[in-house]
Amino acid sequence: MAASESTTRPEAVAFGTARGRWVIAAAVLGSGVASLDATVVNISLPAIGRSFHTGLGTLQWVLTGYSLTLAAFLLLGGSLGDRHGRRRVFAVGVVWFAAASALCGLAPSSQVLVGARVLQGIGGALLTPASLAILEASFRPEDRARAIGAWSGLGGLASAAGPLVGGYLLAAGSWRYVFFVNLPVAAGVLWVTARHVPESRRAAAGGRLDAGGAALAVVTLGGLTYGLIEGPTAGWGAPLVVAGLAVAGLGAPAFLLLERRQADPMLPLEMFKHRQFAAANAVTFVVYGALGGSLFLLPVALQTVDGYSPLSSGLALLPVTALMLVFSPRSAALAARIGPRLQMSAGPVVAGAGLLLLVRAVDGSSYVTFVLPAVACFGAGLAITVAPLTSTAMQAAPGDHAGAASAVNNVVARAAGLLAVAVLPVLAGLAGARSLSSHAFAAGYRSAMVIAGCTCIAGGLLAAWSIRNPGEGKGAARPRRWPARRWHCALDGPPLDAPGSRPLRATGGPAHDRTDGKGGASRCSRRPS
């Protein structure tokens, strides 16, 4: 059912025009600053630990504080944009993120820094889904694929620049500059947004906002994360640790029960009844958990044990990003021709082999001998895996939930990384302030890489058992007839319009809405061919 926009705006933006370039710039810089911040902070962790004379537990909270609220509020942030205007929520998210970044940079203690990171995650949850939704709602239907392709590629460059920017800022001054650098970028984004980005919203946004679901998600993830991080240091029988784990144990079933009864849930549980969708997200959880835990520990190991500078440890990871940028599109095209099962099975095994090779990263200071072969193998595995994994989750989603499926897959990936950062150091024996000493950390790091590598390989085996190519098996997804180059591999976004598919149809489900090319918007989903 078509519905006009509740705010007046000019006709849809054309790609290649001056205004189109400004809209893309705002979306890329807004989402890019959140991606950049994550990789920059990873490189800064050893310096933060030295500044506050703290151990690994606090450094875990510096990462998980951000990931916790980002994962919990991401779906809610997308709903707020649909209801109250994508440009408005995007701008609020940028301001919120910038204010929290300033608080991070000024933090007088590790406790204040962690609290500021929690606030920063809320800002990221507001701006990240809105950035892509702005492109979907602003550009002409025939230009959306090119606009989102530019967004995806330039966003990847922002992530790739993170280690370099972080290393340079640390070498030039202090870890606090890592957060202050967000302020001028945010100011530029706000200026461009106010002058060039049109407003859009879903006029017929029905149902109540699922604030209860978001609150339960935060309580559940927060209790579980607190218990797992603080348990090894405070003792598993400590009252606060027991309380945190108990809250998580009660909050998880309460969240599922609430989402099942909600008329417009934040997490549509019926999507997981589809085998291919559930399997793709299960593989996502396992693989991204292994990646999140290992990438948290690797920069710390390179700097603490091998004596790398922050800049050098950032440069050490560049082959991973380069391989993904070059080969991910080719991997997506191959999966479209032969089906995703082979790549989703082999890719995590190759990435897991790279993680096992990273055990040797603390055996010597030679990058070419001890680190480069491992990160090259790891990057090749990710290049094989990521694009088919994401597109499989999207293609397997029920038609009425095409937009929600992207957000769910994104949340699954982020929640997996959040829990891995909490659990992996515990399993590897890295807990307490003394774990940052060179000898103790090296031993625990080796154990962690073995665990992460075996977990990633297990993800490949899970994919081989559960994923089906189109047309295979009872639970397989039906084949779709559009080329893979029309998909982008950013976890934040919904699938693009595809040639050869049936027209978009109206639905009462919580699908992602699109403009009709004449300034109007409709709540639409895709009906399989």
C-alpha cells in the first residue's frame, strides 16, 4: 500500500549530481566515523591500559561497553528513523556520538571512559542504520544500487584507514586524540546533512515502538557480559557476578517471550523458522565470534609482547582489509554461480587456519616471518566467506522481513563479537591486572588463538552441514535470478532492488520501505520469483 511521505521534499536525487555526491558523503562519513572508531580503539588499547594502570578486564569493557549498546539498540535505531525521520535521527546520532567521543577523550578515569563508550554505542546505533536508509529513501530507484555501492566501498576504506589513523595519532600525541578526531568529522557531517540531505520517513508506521525489547536486550547482554568479564577477577561466587549471570539467565527467556507476543517486534522470531536463514545466522555467530575475540587480542599481543609501535601494529592488519576489498566482490559473483555452500564451508576453515598460524605472532619480531603469512591466510578466508555469508542470510529471509533480516544479521555479528571479547580471555586464562605482562600474556594469547582458530573452523563445518545451495534439499532457499554484483556485503544494509524480480508488493510486516521514485514511500518487501 503506497503512502506519501509525511514531510515534503524535492524529487528523488540522481546519482552523479552535485547533490547526490553530498548525500553520499554525509552517509559515508557518518557511518564511517563509527567504523573508524572501532578499529582505532583496538590499536589504542595498550596505551589506554598504561595510562590508567589497568588490566585486561578494563580494556575488555572499553570495547564491550560500546558493542553492548550498539548491538542492543541497532534495531530500535532503525525503527526510530522510520518513524521520526531518517535525517533527523541520523543527525541526532551524529551529535550524540560526537558528545560521547568528547567525553571519552576527556575521561579522567577508566570508569568514566567505559561509561562514555556505552553512550557512544547508543549514538552509533542511531546513525548506522539511518545512514543507509537515507540513501534508500533519497535516490531514484535506478540509482540506488550505484549509491549504495559507493557507500559500501568508501565505508570499507574508512575501516581500512582505522589502524593507520590510530597509529599516527598515538605516535603524534595521545590515545585521547583517537576520540577527539571524531569531533571535526561530526561537525562536517552535520553541515552537509543540514544543507543537502532530504528528510524521509515511513508515514504509515504502525504499532508501538518496542522499547521493552530493547531494554531487555541491554539488561540480558549487560548481565552476561559483566559476569563473564568480572568473574575471573572478583570470583565466580561474588554477589555482583552471580547477580549479573542470574539477570542474563532470566532476561533471555523474557526477551524471547516478549518478542513472540509483540505485534511489531524488534526481532521477528518467525524468521528463524526458515532453515537457511537460521543456519546462515548460526554460522555468522560462530565465525564472527572467533573474529571478534582474536582481533581484540592481536594488536595487544603485537605491542605488549613483540614491541610493535601502535602504527606498526595497525599496518600489520592491512593485508586483511586489502584482500577483502579486492576479492569479496569476486567471491559474491562465484557464489551466485555455484551456490554459497562451498565458500561458506571452505572460507571459515581457511580463516581458522590463519588464526592458528597467528599463534606464532609472539615467537619473534620479524613481521614477514611470523605475522604476514598468518594475516594473509586469515584475510583470504574472510574474503571467501563474508559476501556469500551475508547474501545467503538476506536471500533466505522471508519476503515480509527483507529489511529486518539485514539488521538481524548485523546484530548477530556484533553480539557474537561482544560475547567473544568477554569469553575468550577467560577460556585462555587471561584475567587480572598481571595478564598484560609480556610473559603471561604471550602464553594466554597462544591459547586464545588456538581456541579462536578451532571455533572458526567449526563454523565452516557447521556451514557444510546446514547450508544448502538453491534447489538442494527440503529446506533450501529458492533460487533468485539477479546477478550477485547487485548485492553489497555491508552487514548494515538491506538487499538492493534486483532486475528480474517481481514488483515490490505491499505488506503489513515490518519490512524496509522504499520510495516510489516520485517522492512517495511505500512499505514494501520482495516476493521471490
